[in-house]
Amino acid sequence: MNGINNYYLFITLLAIIFIQQAKFRYIIKLVMIMKFDSNKHSVFLLYYHLILVTKYRRDVIDEKISKRLKEIFEYIQPNYNITLIEWNHDKDHIHVLFKATPTTPLSKFINAYKSASSRLVKKEFPEIKQKLWKEYFWSRSYCLLTSGGAPVEVIRKYIESQGEKRKC
């Protein structure tokens, strides 16, 4: 697995070097190899890990509710240029891995999702209301982590090395 990570790091660093040298045709080839996303002006690969917790960690999420929460996510995601990659749940929280674009308003999406999913789940599964605190479904907070790409330490070292004379 470490070899694969090194390979992707090498390819990413090559892409950065090619950008600096303005060799556009090589960038296009790298985009095709690594399956980057792109738009008119940029190339990107943005993965996020979202964790949402129920209010006071109440045990209300079962298979049926998780399935419905996922359906709501999939319904809202196209409006924000988001693509669901992976979904899982426990009794009191969900884990979501998704891709987004550089212009995706993540906090707006998360708040829209939490609001819509809370309202719909409480309406469609009225039995959970007795388990909730004042009918709040989600906690106000959330955890959003970036994932993928090179480790921060490797990128930091790469940036530090910029400007050093290269040995040919």
C-alpha cells in the first residue's frame, strides 16, 4: 500500500512540476491516468470525510433510517456538485465519504442536508421523536476532514525544497 501512495505522490509532484513548466499536454495525460476532476480553469481531486452525530448521541439510526438518510443525501448532492463515494452508520452517527469541487459551498450543503434530513426523517419515522431531545435530530456541530492526496508532511517538505538548486 505504501508503494501505491508513493506512486501517487510521484505523479502528483510531476503534475506540479509540469504546471510550473507550462507543459499542458502532459497535465492532460496525468489527469487521464489519475482520474482527476476538472472544470474550465482547474484540475482537482477533493475528497471529504463527513461525520454527523445525533443530538446528545441518541441511538436512533438503524438500517431503515440510515438508508433514508443516504437517499436524502443523494437527492441533495447534485445541487452542490457533490458525489457520494461511501456511506456507513452506527446507532448515533453517520460517516460519509464524498467528492466535491473547489467551488462547492460545503457548510451550506451540510446545513441544507442536516435540515432536510432531520425534517423528513422525523416526519417519516415518528417513533424516533420520543428518543430525541426536544425533537432535535442532529447535533449542531459536525466533523469534516479532507482526505486523499499526499500526507501533509510530504507536501511541507516539497514546498520547503522549492527554490533549491536541482542537481542534474
